Amino acid sequence: MKKVLELIRVSTEGQAAGDRASIPAQRAVNRRTCAQYGLEIVHSIEIADVSGACVLLAPEMQQLIRRMQSPEIQGVVAREFSRLMRPENFEDFALLQAFVESKTVLYLPEGPLDLNSKTGRLMGTIRAAIAGMERTEILERIWTAKEEKRRRGELAQSKVVLPWGVGYESERGFYYKPEAERVREVFRQFRAGNQNYSQLAGLLGVTPRGMHLIMRNPIWTGWRVIDKKRDGSASGRYASVNGRQADRRKVARDADEVIRVRVIDPPLIPEAEFLAVQQIMDLKQRKHWRCQPQIEHRFTYNGFLTCSICGDVIHTAFARADYYACKGRRTKHLCSTKYMARVKLEARLDALFASSLSSPMFLEQCVEGLRARHEHSDACLHSQRLTSEISSLREKRNRVVDGFVEGVIDREERNRRLAAIEHDIEAASNILMREALPPMMDIPALVGALAPLVEWEHWSRDQKRSVLTAFVPDIRVADYQVESIGLPAGIFSHESTQTDRDSWLRRA
């Protein structure tokens, strides 16, 4: 009886589960091979969750190679050649050299393969290449099938890839979960001036970075946009621990590969509002107006100023006093704009904002924008979703209490879970109360609400910044001359520009 090692490998953990037959099937075939060729298995090596392209990284395979060096081991038995390897690059062929150096024969159901012989070396190389090609073809077939499902607006992967607050059912398709109403509240607060991602993340219970990604997702407008894909090349694979399955790097899709399909109707966020928020986020990212509590903030308009001569961002600077300085002059040395003293420039800007924001024409168009949004609102649908979420959370709270009474969880775990549930109930209830209020505001009420803006020059810095972050003005200035103050059209369905030289509205 020739002493051999048994090799069993499955690519995923699911294939190694007790209710799957992959490992028992391989073991049964190996036993028949041993009986046919008079082999005795002295040690069995099982590898799970390792792709055929990563077998050399697995410690089990390294153990197999070491044991092959023993004089008593004459071969390795496996169900098929692909269980040994599915090479992705030429470095993987080093495994065949280990068989050559140890003079080990590979026993397969169709017969032994001696890599030390001329025929065996040729056939081993061919079999390895075929196994690698089969792997590539399998991946291509899977990718093609998934792409077709994506283009039909279906979910082609596990539900773990679904965005926060979005669900999927094969019969129903994509849909918003009740907790998605909190995303609407996040967008409302963001446009109202609360643009601190850490504070907004508290409403959803995610990280600030997660909050940023959630707000960037066009799924809230009803559209599913897939503009990235996994890198299928050998270099796209992340380094994994012990050769186990790992993800691949994401790369941008080519223009003709981008998938954009409408999957939910009606949307959670109107597209105009979504685009307005994206514009604010882009400006925040480009001009770096982030809240930094450890820094003393003395400048009011930092992050909103652009040089009217060269178009570069205007930074803040300290040179024995506070100044606004054009980036084109300060770092690139290409612009002739002078440093502008903070006190002098801000006094001029304060005067302009006091007159612009209290303009009757501006306030009237704000009211028209509010009316248009009210006519297209889905307040009833929003309230139903919030009510459903609150009911679900209360049922979850009852289940936690029942689990504590039955001894399934301890007191500390009960308190932790109840605190999280109460936080979510309070957040949803606050939004529901706000939705229940009449959203309409007539012209006299809005004029009365914005009338205090006449006192803009006397407001504190924090009060001014709160309004500025809501309006996102584009202020063009150079050498103390304010060329224009522009407001994005999406904010109040209005775009107003006012010049500084004689304080009149620019003619059409």
C-alpha cells in the first residue's frame, strides 16, 4: 500500500457547511481512487474558504508541501486537478515544482499524474492552465448574469449590499424601509444649516463617514446608479489572511458600463432637493468649511469667498492681523489681488447681506418656492412610514423585555438595547410631530420671520454662519471690491446677484 496525503478543498465557507455535500463527496471519490490504485491515506488536509488562485497562501497547503518532503509519502490524492489549484498568474505554477522536487505523484480518479516524467510535466502544465481558464470563464458567466439582473433593476447580490434604510424583495423590488424617513430629516436639517456630519449621523446611528456616503447615494431619488465595479484582475485582489477569500478593489466603470435604472417610485427625496444638497456637499469638500472645535474661529465668511480676478479660493491668513488672502497670490504667486483686512472686508459684506436678504423681491420668490414644494409634498405617505417605524420599534422593545424576563439576556444587555431603541423612537417621533404641523407659510408670516435679517450687521458670527451654510452664497471679491453675491438656484428656486459698486440689482 502506497502512503498518500488526501487533499480536500472548497472555495467558500458555505460549501463547507454541514448541510452541504461537497466535502463528503470529495472524500468518497478519494476513497474509491485509493481502492483502485492501492493507496493508504495517512493524513487528510481540508481547506475551506480558499480560492484555487490563493492556495499557496493557505497554511494548510504549506503543511501539505512540507509533509510531501517525507520519504514515506509517495503521492497526493484529490477528486480533480482543480482541487489542487486554479492558477491566476504564473507564480502559482510554483506548486507544481514542489511535486517535482519531492517526487510526489498526484492521484486523480482518471489516473496518476507523475510530474517528473515528460508526459506528466506537459499534462500537468496543460491541466493547470485549463483549470485557471475554467475559473475565468466561471467568473465571466457569473458577472454577465449579475449585470443583466442589475440592468433589469433587480438585486444581483446579497442583501448586505443594500443601502441603509432600503430593502428588497423579489416580488416587490426595492423599497424604502420605515426608518428611511430619518434620511429625509437629515436632508431637511442639512439644508436648514446643520451640516455637521457627526451630529447628523446620530439620527441614523452611523459613523460620520457613513452619513456622508448615505447622503451621496442617488437611491433617495428613486434611481439606482452603479458606477463602480470590482477589479477582476490579479492585481485587484486584496491581500487576505491565510489565503482566505477576500474582497477586490473597486474601480470606476467606463461610461458605457455605468448602470442607471429607476427602482423606486415615488422617491424619498425630490431630485431638485437632492441635487441642491450635493452641490452644498461639493462646495464643503472643495472649500473645506468643516467644523473644527479646537480652532478659534474669527472669520465669518471663510469658505464662501472666491477671487473675482483669478477664480481661486480665498483663504484666511494671519500676518500681525487677520486677513483674507487669495490662494492664487499666497501659494501660486500668480494673482495680483491684495491681502484684505478681515474687519474692513466683513463690514462691507455685512452691509450687502443686510440689504440683499431683506429685499422684498427676494422674500416673495422664497414664498413661491415654499408653495411649490408644498403642492408636491407627500406628507401623508411620510407620516405612514414614520408611524410604521415607531410601531416596529415598540414591538422590538417588547421583545427585548420578554428576553430579559425569560433569562435570555442579562440586565446590562437589556439596558443597552432599550437605550438604543428609545433613541430611535424619540428621533422618529420628533420627525412625525414636525410632519404633522401645517407646512404652509403665507407671505406675511415669512416676511415676519425674515425681517430680523435686516439686523444682519449686529448678529454674532455663529448666527451668520448658520444662515450662510443654508444659502451657500458664492461671493466674488478682490481688493475689497465685491463683484457679486450669488445664490444657487436650487435653494429657493431663485438666483439673485447684486453688485457692490452702486448697490443696484444687475440689469437683465
